[in-house]
Amino acid sequence: MTRTHQIAKYKTGVPLIAVAILLAITGLGVFSIGFDQGQIFSIVFGEKAYADMYLHEFTHDLRHAAGFPCH
């Protein structure tokens, strides 16, 4: 009688693509909270977005809490 042994191979760790996606989301978040002065919405609203600064006004208090100067 022959015995067969099954070997299970477990792959541990975080996939590299997941790390890349997380870094991209983090980078976009830091930019939009800390540095955006109308650049993101200017794609849709044009030059008016620089004057209105929708995202800046929406995240204004969070900017100060995170230590980003904005005015």
C-alpha cells in the first residue's frame, strides 16, 4: 500500500498591488487634505474652482488639526 502525503503551501504577507493601491489612496488623501487649493475640482469646474476652493473649505478645520497651514 502506498501512502501519499499532501503538502499545503501557505503564502503569507500582503500582496504588492494592495500596498501600491493603499499608498496611492494615502497620497491622494494627504494631497487633498493638506495641499489642494482648487486643483482637483478644476478638472470639472475649470478656473472657477480656484476661486471657490470647495475641497479646501470642506476640509478647513481638518487641515488645522493635522498641522497644515492654509492661510
